[in-house]
Amino acid sequence: MKRLIFEDVAGNHARYPLIAAPSLERWNYDAFLDYMSRPGKASWDEGFLVAPEDPVRHETFRYLVNHPGATLNDPVRFEVDGRPLDATRPFSLYAEETHIQIKREAHASPLDPETDVDLAARHQQMYETFPERFDRVFQALFDFENDGPTDRDGRRAECFADLRERFTDRYDVPGQLRLLLAIAEIIHRAPFENGSKFMDGVWFRSGYEMWENMARGFGGVCSEKASALKFVCDVIGIPNTPVIGSREKPAPDFEDQMLDYLRDRGQRRIPLRAQHLFLELEVGGRFYLVDPTGGNIPLLFLTREDAEPWFRAGYRARMVYQTEQLHLRRVSNTIGDAVLLISEYHLPDIHFDYVFKQGLGVLIQPDLYIGGFFDWGGERRAIMQTHFASLGRSQRLPYPLFLNDENADDDDRPETLGPVEEVRQRIKGLYPNPDYSGDITLVVQPLQPNFWRRPNISEELRALLG
Amino acid sequence: MPDPGDLTFEKELPGARTVFQSEDLASYEGSPWDIRISLGDAPLEDAFYFTIEDPDAIHLPIRVLLEQHALNRERRAELDIARYPDLPNIQEELVQYLEAQHRKTLDLLVYVNKNPEPGPVDLDAAADGFIATCSFEDGSFDYRVLDLVFVICPPSPDDMDVRELHEKYAEPCLLWMLDHYSNRLDPEGFAAFTRREPFKGFAGGSYSFDDANRNLTEQLKRLEMDDLLKRKDRSFGVSSEEKDDGEPLFRLTSKGEKRIAKMKEEASALRKKYDRFGSVSAYPPALGVPDGFDARIQMMRADNVKVNRSVFLMTFDTMGELAFESEDWAERFDSGGLYTAVLEALVYETTFSSDILDAIRALGDNADEEADL
């Protein structure tokens, strides 16, 4: 089979591979656009000789091509070796692999985020494209036998499809809340990790993709987990509002500043950097603040009345070493969606940013943190090793293990670190700066049980949920 | 992690200074004060707070202050959720730890931050002996605080682990202990020592099912079989109650004495070679820095020295007396707890890169050369 590899060189350098039948030698541009207008499965059924390597990932690509404004992008165009593809110049597919660059039309139309951006619609469309597939994924994680809600007619839900049909009418409020808490717990339990980004070449996962990743035993960061919760809420019709957490207090006109920033295609200075993202859900006319982030942050599921002090006083959170105090702010769906879309389509280094700049590392779990640093060797290596060892020592943690090229082949390295070494190699392989001649060191730091663990759930909900 | 009995905490809140039993405590009389609780080595920014309005309550026992005030669910409304909305949830978590301790499903030790006396605090002691002041540099807050640290203890080694530990380390441990007492005590004192309770199972010559120190008895018998220890001659069938004739019920043989002498020589040589790496810095490389990293284990490993055994010998050479002189040494031997300090030292092995290690080693070699000059 031949491969067509589309790379979004004008965006985040994401790659979207298609496979083509060996007999396909030329592909008209209009036929390509026609293909892209159809969901992946449908196009195969309709006799196209091309299929996506990953049908789910392909939908991310299709969304970009067919609804660029909805992804905060200008319309896309394609080039091969610097030559634009259009109706007059088809794809030549003589080689085993053809690389096609995805670029943008120059400011073809103004961006109107408030009109164009609608993740809820995208999530519903995504589910409708893969209903059986998502049902299987969800079934792998959700225990319908014990946690499946019973509707007002006494019928117990047995699969996600059962939930989707008129969810808020068929299930009473306690049943809805029980389901949403169970879903939040699933997301909370999933690893807080960035390793799978490097292994799979997906820098930031959409809400649907997060469910597939969690079903494989992996996870994501706070905004990806919030997106996973949002996906389910959007599909079953639970209204939800994004809540951002930031070290700086948002300005009173933050929303307007953000909209101007978005309309300007990010040319202005971003008005605020958010360190955290989660959701407020509306169930039965009441509101509930839900943080399913995990890592070392307890699950949060609070009524609005219990959550208000958090908005006034701030949110204390410690992932590994230091306690952050974050200002919380409810934002519009446009802003929340935009934060997710920028992460998904516009930031080529977001995975490196999470691991190295934000210090989230490759993995955070209650007994282990795997961080990393760019290792120039010599004195600079010594400085960084001392830095991490000192951070650990502040909490009397065991001395960390540093994994790098120097000890990659050591026989006495524990076998359990094999997958960690694979991730390290992938990080090295993916770092895009060709001039970087140093190494990547991963820091394996065992943690002590000194984090608060109890899920923070409103007492009235505990009583209700049993 | 030090032995729980040796543990102290020196936590500070950024921008503030906490002083244990400060000299001006009297000036705070009549004012409310706080109970602050943090977990282990977690930073104080994560802590739980409860304000006690009654200034005189500092004279109450710590246990009462926890159970009836700070961790009393019925006082939830008194929590300062305007400043720390997570306090109710944290309070509940702490209550559950206390309850688990009462049910003996969890080991929980309570320490006082900045207390110079190591070890957990007696919860029946009055709080006033442990009060500190907490003053913010910007003048925003200045108050008294009972600054508690809850430590959830690691589990004790399970039976299989203890067996393995005894297989490896019982011989040097017991030889060291017996050598320590036979040197420290006069002959009469040593004879009385061998008649103490922990040795009854061994010295009495029978394996009793109610022997509270079965592991100790078993290991002493192994030493005897290896001709390192010899029980007093006795005829078959003698009762376990030996007549106190001033003679010890057992003693080290000459082979045992040679063995312990050799171990001490070995420990001394190890310490001479590696103690210099006990507190180093990686950048810049330096030896003997205050509060540095302990690179001894990594150095030994790099020299292909048997690390576990060496750490054991060095540990007992430096702190053996402290271990053996404690009243519960036999119980700790039996449970494997006596080995905890050794095992935990291994957890803190450094993993410096080879170039750092070489630089540090070179400093050690230079120190040798200077000493020779």
C-alpha cells in the first residue's frame, strides 16, 4: 500500500496519514476534496481507493479542511515540494510515500469565533460518525452492570447509546448525577501523563480521542481530561461551562480581550495564560463544579454553593513539589472551546511545553513523578540533576534516577523502566530543532504519600449518591 | 527517611517564620491561636488550619484538642472556608486517619514541626509545651500555632521479608550486639544480660511455642551451629530456669570474636574510604558540604563493593549502640525493624552521572594525597 502523509506545516505540524491502493497513481484534487467531505468509513464504502490509517484521527484532519474557521484557522491549501495542488495539478502517487504540506490561504476571511467555534456540535457529529466504536470504548471503561442508571420507566442503561436518547428527560436528577460522577471518576483515575503524546505522535487529544486513549490505559493533562468530560456531556445533552484556573487574576474585561486575541489570529499578546481547565455542569437546573484532572489533585464535584468559596479564595493544588494558588473564573463556551482548539491545532510544541516548561513531565501519579530536562551534559547536567534532587530533598524523597544515553544500556537498570526509555527515545526523535546536540534526561522520582487524597464531593451529593 | 524515633521537621511557610516555644510567647496570651496540620514532608502551603478562639485551650492535651476541636466534625462550621475552601474535605480526611489509627488499620505518628526533640509527640501532653509563633515578614499575620505533622508510617516488613532479612543480616547484627555488651558490661553485668527475657528461649535450651522472640532464638541457634556462639554446658533435660551462678548463659566463641573483629576492621576500612563522600555537592563538585547528598552508596557500587553488606556494617559501626541500647531492641530485631535504617539508607542512593562521580572521587583522591604529604 502507498502512503500519503499530510503534515500541517502552517499549524502544529500534526501528521495525518492516508493509505492508498497500489494501483492509484494520480488523484484529482476535486476528488480529494470530495473524499475529505465524507466521514472516513463512508468514503471507503463508496469505493474510494484511499483510507485513513487512523479513522478517528482522520476526523481531526477533516474538521480542519472542511471547517477551518471552526478550528480558528484560515482555509487550508496543499503543496507538494513547494508546488500548490489545485484542480489543475493532481496528486502524483508514484512513490511509496508522498508528503503533502498543509498550508493556509492568506487571511481569506475574518475570523468570528463566537459564530464559528462550536465544540459541542463537533462532539455530537463525532459521535454520530462512530457510534458503535464509541460505545465499545465507553463500555470498556464504564461498568454498566453496577453503575448503569435506571430510567423513569425502570429500564437500566446497558450501553452508551441507551444514555444518548433523551438523557435529561428519561433519567431523574439523582440518576444523572450518579452517572456524571461515575464518568468523572473514570477520567480522574486515568493517568495524568504526556508519554502517549510522544509514542503516538498526537500532541493534544480531542475529547473523543481521549476516550480511546483512556480505554488503552493511557490518559492526558487537565484540559484533555476536561475535554473528555465535555465530550460526553455534549453528546448526552448536559450543558457545561468551562472554568479556567490561572496564577494571575483575569482582568475584568478578560473575555473581550480574548475574543480580540482570537479574531486577530493570535497576533496580539495573549491576555492570560491559563494553568488549569475544568468544567461546571448544569443538571436539573443546578450547577456543579467538576475537576477530573487526577494526578495528585483529588476529584472535585461540588454544588455551586460549595464551589463559590473556591472562586473567591482561589484553588490550592499541588501536583508534585509546589502548591499553586489559582484564580478561578467561569468563561464563555467560545473561550473554553478556543482554548481547546488552540491546543489541538495551533501549538506545534505543546507536548514539549507540558513536559519541560510546565514541569508536568511524562507522568504524575500518587507514588511516582517522571519529569525531564534538556541535558547538555557536563556542568549544566550537574546543575539540573542537583535541581531535581534538591526539589526531592525538600520533601525527603528518595534520590531520583536520571535516565539518559549514558546509562541507557546499563544491565542493572530495572526492567520496569523499559517503556520509560522508549518514551525518552521518542522525545529525542521528535524534538524538531536539528541543531540540538544534547541529550534528553528523564527524572524518575518516587513520591511519598503526603498528598490530600479524599475526593472533594459536596456532602449533599454524598448523601444523595450513597 | 530516618527512623521514626529520630524524625524531626523543619518546615517553613514562605514569607513567614515559625519559632518553636519562642521567648515572647507570653505576649500572645489572651489571643486566639491555630492548630496547623500537614502530612509528612508536604509543604506548609498545603496545610489544614483550625483556629481556637479560647486562648487558654493551649493548656489542654493535644489529643483533646484534636478530637474535640480541630478534627471534630461538629465544629466544621468553624473552619475558615473563606480563605481555604478545601478545609472541610481535608478535615474529614484527617479524621479518617485518626479513626483508622484507633482501629489499628493504619500506623499514624504525630510530630510537632520545629520541635528540636526528635520523635513523635505524646498526644496526652499539654499543647502549651509545643506551641510556636508564626510571624509573616510583611506583618500581615502573627499568631501562635500548634504546628502538627501527621506521618503515615510505612508498613512493617511482612513475614517473608523478615525471613530474608534475617538470612542475610542476623549474624553480623547479633555478633555486633553481643560484642557491644560484652565490652560495655563487666563480667557480672554481662552474665545478668544473658539471663534477660529476650534470651530465655535460646539460653533455656528449648524451642518454646510461647517464645516471644522466636526469630531471635532461631538466629542465635544458627550462630551456635556455626560455632560463633556457645551456650553454657548443661546436661540433657535441664529445666529452662538456669541457676544463677554468675556465669553467662552463653558467650562468643573465639571464632565468633575473630569474626566480629574482622567485621569491625572491614567497617572501619569502609568508613575510612567512603565517609568523605557522605555529604557532597554535585555542582560544583565538593566534599563535606553542609546538608549535601550522600554519595557513599553510589561510590561503593561503582567500586563493585557489596553494597548492602557494607551499608549494614557501616550503619552498625556508627549507630549500633543507639540501636542496641533501646529497650525494645529485641522486639525490633524480631520484627525486622532493626534493619529499617539500613534498608531506608539504600533508598537514598544517589544516581550521579559518571562525570560527576569522577569529579567527586578525584576530590577524595586529592584529599588522600594531601594527607600523605
